Amino acid sequence: MELGSSPTLTAIKQRKRLLVGVRADQPEFVTRDPAGGYRGFDVDVARDIARRIGLDPSTQVQFRRLPPTLLRDAVAAGNVDVLLGGTADVPQLAQIPYAVTDTERNLVIKADDPKLADELRGMLRAAVADGTWQRAHDQNLAPQGISAHP
């Protein structure tokens, strides 16, 4: 995917690392294994985004587990590039749906980068089209009995 003029995507490419916030209070979507690695549906979504940006999904994604009280500030302050499983309940944030379970799950980004929002929407559409989204669901959510759709 050709990356446009998104300042966030430019910064990610220059640093060669995608900074991803994940919710510490939702183990059904992301967990840490005994070795300290991350596993789960949200992890697979984040790694797929990294791959589509042109990064190595196994070495160039940094996860930050965040308690609910820090979700909004982590994005607004730029401590993470994207937050998985959040809501954009303030004007400086924007949300992009990536899954619907019993509630809508959103990627949350800064609202001042509409090009990033466009690029992420395209990446998520591509993940649905090529089966990546479904594989992540089948491997992570279905075994827990969680029904979801894009």
C-alpha cells in the first residue's frame, strides 16, 4: 500500500516501529504469555497493520498495555500511534471500527491526521478481503465463544 502524506505514518516509517496501545482490562482480546510476548485478536490486527505499512510485524511493533484511565491520554499525547479497543470521546481523537462483538471495537487515533484514518480504513478493508481478519477471529475469538464481524 502506498503511504500518502500522513504525518503519523511518516513518523512510524522513520522510527521503524509502530507504537500500539492495548487495553490491560480486556484479556479476551490481548494477553501476555509467560515469555512476555503478546497474543490475541488485537495483537494480530496490530501486526497486520504494521505489515501493511511495510514494517516487520514480529520485531517492529511495540505494545503498551494501558489501564482504562490512561487510554485517552496515551493517544492524545502521542505515546501510542494507535489504540485498539478504545473510544474517541473527545474532539482531538477519531475512531475507526475494526470489529463488532457485543460492542463496537475501534482503532483510536489523533483526529488531526485524516490521511492516517483513510489509510487505516483501507488496510482494514484489505484485511477483510484477503481473509486476514477472519483468520485472526478464528484463532483468537472463536475458541473463546466470542462472535464478531468486521
